[in-house]
Amino acid sequence: MLTCRQFLDELSDYLDEKTDPDLRSKLEQHISDCPNCWVICDTTKKTIRIYKGMDPYPIPADMHARLMTALEHKMAKKG
């Protein structure tokens, strides 16, 4: 039996259908037994479906510049 933590660790691969059949079966069993994980999975599926159906919306240039600066600072600290 999988724990909720194990389920969450595998959720992305599960939704991308990248899990092997045995693990997929265990994940689906967990979803059917655990209402909390079922809600997380269902909500995530719906969010992805909505996101994929949206047209791209460019962010304003000033926000893009601030984001890039913040990312550059973050990456510089990791290096």
C-alpha cells in the first residue's frame, strides 16, 4: 500500500502516463482508497486541462524584466 507522500511523489509521472503498469495500478488503487489524494489528482487534472486550453498571454515587459533579474540573482547564488 502506498502512502500519500509516495503518491504525491509519483503524481506528475502518473498524470503524464510515464509510470510502469504495476506502479500505475498501485497509484490508482491509492486514489480509490484515499479521498484526499483523489481530490488532489482530480483537481490537478482539471487545472492542466484548463491551462492547456488557454491562449498564451504575454506578461508586461517590466514584469518580464523583473522576473529575469530575480531568476539571474537566484541562479547566481546557487553557483
